[in-house]
Amino acid sequence: MNNNFPYPLLSKVQIVDFINSLSQKSIPFLFVIDYHAQNGYVIKLDELDQEFVRFELNGSATQMPDNHSHFHWEATPVAYDSFVGKFDEVVSQIKLGNSFLTNLTQPTSISTNLTLLDYYNLGQAKYKLWMKDQFVVLSPETFVKIEGGKISSFPMKGTIDASLPDAESIILNDPKEKAEHATIVDLIRNDLSLVASDVQVKRYRYVEKITTHQSSLLQVSSEITGTLPDDYLSQLGDILFSMLPAGSICGAPKQKTLEIIDKVEGYARGFYTGVCGCFDGQNLDSAVMIRFLEMVEGGLVYKSGGGITAQSEARKEYEELIQKIYVPVC
């Protein structure tokens, strides 16, 4: 981390209080919260320094810099045998009834000739976030949107190579993918019910196409909506934290599954699979921090993974983890 980073790392209590205060006064801000929902940043937009933090919604790409006309990207994933050991531990917990769905992730070493800021500039993603000397996020997944007192969540579960024949039909009809998606939708419905009324699934299992530097992928999402109380702006921080960590990146039941993840994964997710977003003074838009490239001691790591159920096959889950090691750079 850059010792000159101008924004303090806040605790959960500080973040909640700061968000509640700013939203009640209609003051625009950016927030970044880690996976365990224990630490993060809240930055007023008029105090955002582009030298240290950049954020963009529906971000478009710029041209490759002249000095990097050759794009180099080499990934060294965790060994399959190591992954299988962790996979088997998760499956054993599922068979014991401690989880129905567990999101298993791992870090992958990356060798590249581009910087984190290069990837931010070159990336084309629904949500783009860069924090100097820390990480870059190029996420396709919405966490929650709040507009006019309505809250919506868009859990994303299910990924397939778009070039496969009948790829959309395969992903939509796969029994494991159906079960995994249904579990997450049910979890998110319950999460929204903690803070909203009239919760309903507005769209179920719709498909979006994502272009990467390697290929194109199809990803499956759903849209779940609800109505917030009239005074929601005075408790916006509490509302956000009541739904964290995001259900799509942990599993169900949430608390026990979080314990399984902490025991099995063997590394710290940090800000990966946390959430970030922007409040414009009236409305809020936020992302789950996936498609995540991080600077660590010794180089760069990319963190990725997928949901494990009783129907999962180790080789397919390993291939999905690798398939998700991409940046949306054309």
C-alpha cells in the first residue's frame, strides 16, 4: 500500500456512521468495503484525488499505450491437486449439511507488461475502480442499485464460453447451474427482505455477454427488487452492511458458509469480493468487486473462483476458476 495514500482506512462503525451522515445530507460519495465488511473507505466525491483513486460507471476503454503495443498476460493458477484438496473439503461440508452452496476462490500469479492503471484505462466494464498501488476492479456484477426508494440487486451465477455451440441453452439447462442460481436468488431475496418490503424477483436467469482479452463469455443473472422505508437515506450505511458480504460470492446459509470459506481457502481475500459504489446525492449504484487484479509483495495476483454445490465436479470447477482469470480488454 502507498504510504502517501491520502484517505484513512475506516472501521465498520466509522463507515456506517459516515455513510448515514453523508446520505442524509445528500452529499455525494464513493465507498469501498472489504470482503469481511470490516474495513474500507468513504470518500466525498469533491475530495476524490484522481492521482490515487478512480471510479467509473459503464466505463469505456482507451487505446493501448504506444509503449505497450504488445499485450502480455501470463497466468499461473494454483495447481489442480491443491485445488482438489480444497474442493473436497468444501464438498464434505456440503454433505454434512453445513452449506448448500460455497463460493471457493483462489489467487493466481500474473505476469504482465501493463500496470494496474493501464488495465483501468484499457478495461471496458460496467464498474471500474482503481486504487493506487493496491488493486484494480473491472466488474460486470451489480451489488445493489437504489433509485427513488426502490432497491434492486442483480446476483450473477453461471458462466460459460460463448463460443461453444448452443452455449446459452447449455448454461440455462444445466441442473447444477440451475440449483446454484436458485440458491443465490433465494438468499438475496432474504437479504433484501431485511431492509425492504414488497420483495420480488423481477427477472430470473437472463443472459449477458462479456468480451475479454481472450474470448467472450456468457453470464447468467437475475434481478430482485424491493421498496425501502421512507427514511432510508438516514440509515443507508446500516442498509448496505445488513446485506454484506454479498450473497453471490459466499453462499448459503451465509454465516456457516463464511466460516467454511475462511477455513478452506487458505489466503486473505482482502477487498476482493467486497463491494464498491457511488452515491450521487439521490441514488446509489454499487458493484461486487470481482474481476480483481491486486498488487502484493512479489508481484500481481488475480483472484477468481466459483460456486460449489453437491452436484459440482472438481475438474469443471477448476476450469471455471481459470476461465474467469481475464480482463475485459479487447
